[in-house]
Amino acid sequence: MLRHLLVAIVGLALGFAAYADAPGTSRSPHFVFHYPAQDAPSIVTTAQYLERERARVVDAYKVWDMPRVHVWFYSDHAALEAAAGDVAGGVPSWAYGVVTREDQIHCMSPNLTEWGPYRRRLKDIAHEFVHAMTLHMNPRFANNPRWLWESVALYEANQNVDLTDADYLRKGPPPTLAELSRLSDQRIYELGYTIGEFIVKRWGHAKLKALVLANGDTQGVLGVPLPQFERDWIAFVRKTYGP
């Protein structure tokens, strides 16, 4: 009880209302967090980070009517699968988080060291929030197409990846967008940021938003057929990130 009271006091002192109204449940202005005990010491920091990221991307996409989002943290993957698997159509063993509705995010605890450093995991939570926001913008957008669904989240969460060892960009044919849209192809998590970056640098942020609303219709939004878009994107990646 005292620990949760201290969370409330610290949250208010840091400029936003983060308080616990039950063990393992805390609120900030735009989120409700449900978490295991290991996340209690960092929940204010987590909430602050997500509030900042929310403000940035909501302003960028002008999605000011986003509902309050519930964020659920889990200590083991089986619990995540049990909670979200039926709605999400399954949760792969390698998946850190999943969005089941525009106001429901499910993630592994950011304090589980086996999933990587806490600061990196915060970006994953922001990634899931971008999924929730784009689902609010376009209820038909989830994995439709997957290459854009993941690319927008990776780009907006600033999840850039070092492509130095991505030999598939230099040896043999690069992956197609159709291949990156397969759930089994995890290269989208290495390349997705570059797709968002390519779109924003060539056409501007408004066109990235328009593509979300149009489910990746590059011809209709950009005036570029998808095969040409693929070729231009790969050329951009090779020029920007390697030989």
C-alpha cells in the first residue's frame, strides 16, 4: 500500500497523475497500466515515457480522439498468450507484445532481462501503441498489409536496426514486400523502419498517414505501382545504409 502511495506522490510531483487504485494498477492521463510486482518501481518512468511518445505520434497523425489505452504487462509468455492469443489469433513465441483492440495493449514486462534492456523494451511498448493508434485510424489496418503495419510502428517508435550484417541486401535478391508480409518472415523488424523512413523522406509524413488509411495502396496514394515502390525503396536502403 505504501509503495503504491509513493508511486502516486512521485507521479504528481513529476507533472502528471500516475496513481494506483489497486495493487498492480496505475493510471496516467491517457493510459491504465496493469502490471506484476516487478514493474511497480518503474511504472512511473514507464508511464512518463509512453505519455511523451503518445503526444508526439498523436500530434503527427492528428489523432486527438484516441481513447484511453489499457496496457497489460506479463511475467511469462504463457500468460500473455492466454490473455491475448484468442483475440489476436495466436501469439508467436518470439512476440514481445500484441494489440487486441485500439484500447488494449498486451506486453511482456519491460523489466524481464531475458527480453533485453528496459530502455529498449520501452520502445517496444511505444511500438504497440502506434499499432493501437493506426487501428483506431483504420479498423481494417491490422496486418493489412503487414509490411506497412509493422513499418509504421517501427518507424514511429524509432526502432532503427544496424543493417551492416544484413547480407540478404547485398547477396541474392532482397526480400519483397509480399515476403515481408508473411508472419514467418521476421526481416520486417530489421527493414520496417527503412520503409517508413523512405516514404517520409520522399513524399512527406502526410503520405505515410494516407497509406495507413488506404491499406498501403501506393498507386492510389503515391501514384507509384507497388513493384516500382519496392525497387525504389531497396535502392534507397542500399544507398543509405550500405554498399
